[in-house]
Amino acid sequence: MQRALREPASWPHQVGVIPSPARSFQHRAEADRLRTAVEGGGTAVLSQVLTGMGGVGKTQLAAEYARAAWDDGDLDVLVWVTASAQSPVVSRYAQAGIELCRADPEDPEQAAKQFLAWLAPKPGQRPCRWLIVLDDIADPSDLIVHPEDPGNRYSLWPPASPHGRILATTRRRDAALFGDGRRQIEVGLFTPDKSVASLTAALHAQGRSEPADQLAALAADLGHLPLALAQAAAYLIDSGEDTATYRELLADRATTLADTASDRLPDDQALPLATTWYLSLDRADALRPAGLARPMLQLATLLDPNGIPQAVLTSAPALAHLTTHRARTCSHPTGEVAPVPPEDAVRALRTLHRLSLIDHTPDTPHGAVRVHQLIQRAVRDTLTPDQHAQLARTAADALLAAWPEIERDTVLAQALRANTTALATRAEQALYRHGAHGVLHRAGRSLGEAGQVTAARDHYQNFTNNATSHLGPDHPLTLFVRNQLAWWRGQAGDAAGARTAFAELLDDNKRVLGPNHPGTLSTRGHLARLLGEAGDAAGAAAAFAELLNDWVRVLGSDHPNTLNTQSNLAYWLGKTGEAVRAAATFAEVLDDKKRVLGPDHLETLFARGHLARWLGEAGDAAGAAAAFAELLDDMKRVLGPDRRETLTVRSYLAYWREAAAVDLSIDEQER
């Protein structure tokens, strides 16, 4: 017996349940943008897609909008659809078709199609003002039914109508979501003020209060992510702990995000925060290039959330990491996996961007990749200790590979230093597993080269403390780092402290390394320089002359350390008043440095500057000016016009040009 079809429901009519408001919901600018888009008269945007990472509050914004439209009497029909897969979309449309169009409940797919057809405006019929909310679209392809069968294929996107509105929420950023006039609205994080207001409201509702400064600090710890703030408030309420204690729990590296969550999820959240990200990562890893999204994100979780240079994540160590992971997870008939090329690494970044797991902005290459700190935390929680340590070494190798020997780009250098700091904070022990990783020294040298001498000193003080703790006080690398610390103490203005530190280090170097070790000889050179800077130029020259003989004996006459010692000897000879001899010695050193190091090496360029200076000091001001003019062009080309060393050469050029002009004027007067 055929079931009788019921009469269509009267308007206004709602299908599906709008999620309840969050206990501490905060009005946001995105909500105003939603309303403005449909109040623009003839330019109204009637199809909008809220995008953003899991946890930013897309569903709550959509629910607020839907409730307001319903309560204002602006709608005849409201349908709320959970769009996380195709079947619930078809089921909800079928329900709407049964309730509104007398569709047959025995044929859900036909009922869904009947409802979609009913939404399209028809001449002579009463207009229906409708709103369809497609919440949490997980895959754009879920909205195409029978994609493999052109004859039966149809779209689950509601039809365009002057009386209808479509609002979708998704973590995806695929281009397919934004065709046919659909407008993207990116949903971001709370502002700091909104974050504190959200925490305060949630706690006050339960009779709790916390110091505002602690709430502000907690909001920063959680990266101003709305759902994380709600989760934290629920934990504080359920546990009875104060904010300071909760922050200590968050700071504990042994604590996972799951450990910081209440037993009951806040605001009817279906899944724990980390789980939503894991599901997105599973989807990303299945997209082309398959198998690369997960290892790429794992690598990024150890670096600076505020900006990772793309060159780091496409460097040779990063590509090797991606290749190794693909080989472990993907089966190949030949058993061999081709190396991952840089373009596939970029495609992996784009895939992660599509799933809102990262923000990838290639137009800002020095900060092209940003990852929310809690996504980083959630991914790190899935790593074994060995995986974590290996990734840390890979990230350090990638930073070092992307670091140019000559830092012309100060923005890139700053980004690389920030990423090194983030890596050292999250994986300090791994960076000392096989001795101190070279990226730690490179970051300190970068600070010094940028003229940040106090920061360089502080960096090497911390480096020394960590090396002593992890490697021991007598490890050669610890002694090397102490050498750098003493140097930057002197550069930062503490000459007496530097002399004391070098003297103590010399004794330890002789005891541990022996008198002929390069580390020992290098420390002797620093002490000789400090002797001269203290006013004893003759003593410094004598010490460098003795040291030069030892460098030649130990490493040979062409070793860079030998050549630098010869340069120091020439300099201090000049400071004793022997300018002609200094110029002659620098001329010899310059020839050797050009031959050994090349004409554009920094040490070669510096030697040219010293030679030019001592030519002038020896009485040839015009020759000095000409030499500095030629050097300035090369310094601009090699280092850039704004480097401190380039500016120094420019000042010397001005000085010797003026001196040469004075000499010329005197000569003319004498004639």
C-alpha cells in the first residue's frame, strides 16, 4: 500500500537544528561583513563561504547569522545542514523535500533533488525567502553527486535565486568552493581584547574570576584561538585550578593538548580540537602530491609559527626528509622512490593551505608559511621521541642550508634567526645530541654581523651554558663557544671581561687541546689583539709575529687563519708608526687572499680596505681615495649598500678624498 504524502509545512519553517550559542560568544567583525554582504541592495552577495582553521569559530558565526535572520523575520525557510560528508547533505535535503515539497520519503535522493528544484524561483509563484547553511564542508567533491556518471550527475549547491541565501563553513580553501559568485570570508583569530573578554565571560558565568593579566597571558599562550579559549575556560571551571596553574600545565612539554582539555567538550563541540586538525591532516596527506603534507607539517611544527621562509622548507635537507617519508608510506612496484623536487614541496604547502592547516603566502617568501602554535603543538604530540629528535636535526640542517654565507637580505636573516630560536626552544636537547649543531653558531654570527653585538653576546652566553650542560666543560665545542662569547663580550664594550675570559680559556685550551691546537692559537690571537687595544701596539705586533710562525708551522702559510694573523701583524705594525711597512705587508697578504680565498671573499675585501688605509697613512692620500672608491663598488655588489661594512668603507672614502683635496691644495700653494 502506497504511503500518503503529507501536506507541505506552512511558512516560516525550519529544517535542522541551529547549534546553541557559545557561552562566551563574542561579536566579531566577520559577523558584520556577513550582514553587510546581504544588505547591499543590487550588489548583494547571496552566497558566502566562511573559511578558516579548525577552532576559529566558523560554525558559531554562521549560527549567529542564521538565528538573527530567523528572529528578524527575514526568512520563510531555514535549512541547517551538517556538510561533513555527502550523505548527511542528501539526508537533510531529503527531509526538507519531504516537509516542504511532498517528496516521497522512500526515495531520499529523489527527495533531495526535488527540494533543490523547489528552491529555484518560478514565475507566478509566491517568492520564498530561504537560507541554506552548509556547515563544515570537508571536501568540495562531496557536493557533487554521481561525478563519474555524467547522465545522473548533479550538484548539491542550492540554485541561485534573488530570494535565497547560501552560507557555508569550511576549513578548505579550494578554488572549487568559490565559483559561481560565492564570496570567501576568512575567519581569523580573536583579538587580544576579545580573547580576554571571552575567558572573563565564561568564568563569570560560573562565579569565577581571575586576574586580567593572567587571562591575557593565557590568551597569548593559546594563540587567541576561540575554541582553545573555550576549552581552557571549561578546564578551569571543571578542575577548580587557577589560571597560573593551567599555564604551567600548558608550558610543560610532557603535557599533550588532550591533557589540557576538560572531560566534556565546550559549546557542543563534536570532536576535541586536536582531532579536527588530525582529520584535516589525513585529508591533506591523501591529496596530491600524496604522502607529503604530513611530513611537511611535521617539519614546520618545530619552527617559528609567525613565519618560516619558503627556502627552508624547500631546501635539500627538507626535500630529503619528504623523500624518506614518502618511501616509508607509499608502495612502488620498483621499490624505489624518486627524490621529491622543490615544486612538489611547494605543492605540499599549498595542500596544507587548502585545508587551513597553514597559511601559505608565496609573495612574502621570508615568512611564507605560518602555522598556529596549537596546531604545531598537536602535531608534535603525535611524534615519538626519536621522531622529534630526527625532525629537529632535519629542521636545523634545513635552516643552515637556506642561510646565505653573506647576509645581504636583513629580513631573511632576521627570519632565520627567529626560526633558530623557536627550534632551540622546542628541541634543545636534540641540537646537542651529536655535538652542538652548526645552526646555533650561525645564528650568533648573524647577530654580530648585523651589528647587534649585545644580542650576540647574550646568545653566546646562553650557548655556552647549554653546551657546558649538554656536552661538558671540556668538550672542544664548548671551548669554541666560550671563545665566541669572549669575543662578543669585548665587542659589546667589556674589554676587561673579554681579556679575563680569553686568558682563562687559553689555560683550558692548552690543558685540553694542547698548545698547537687551532683553538689554542686562535685564543692567543684574541689576547694579542686585546693587548694592542689596551694601548700596547708594539706588544701586540710582537705577539702576532710569534703567533704567525706557529700558524705557519701547524697549518701552513696559505691557511686562512695564517693569512688573518698576517693581516693582524700588518695592522699593529701600522699602529706602532710603521705605516709603510704595514702597507707593504697588507699588499702581500692581499695577493695571497685573492689566490686562496678569491677576490670576493669578505676577508679579501677587508684586506683591500686595510691596504687602502695604510697607503693613506703612509702619505698617499690620493691612492687611498682611489682604492676605497674601487672597493666601495665591490662592497655594494657583494654585501649590498646598507651593510655596516659598506657604510664604513664609504666613510673612509670621504675621509681620504678630503685629505687628498687638502694635499692638492697645499701642493698648488707651494707651486
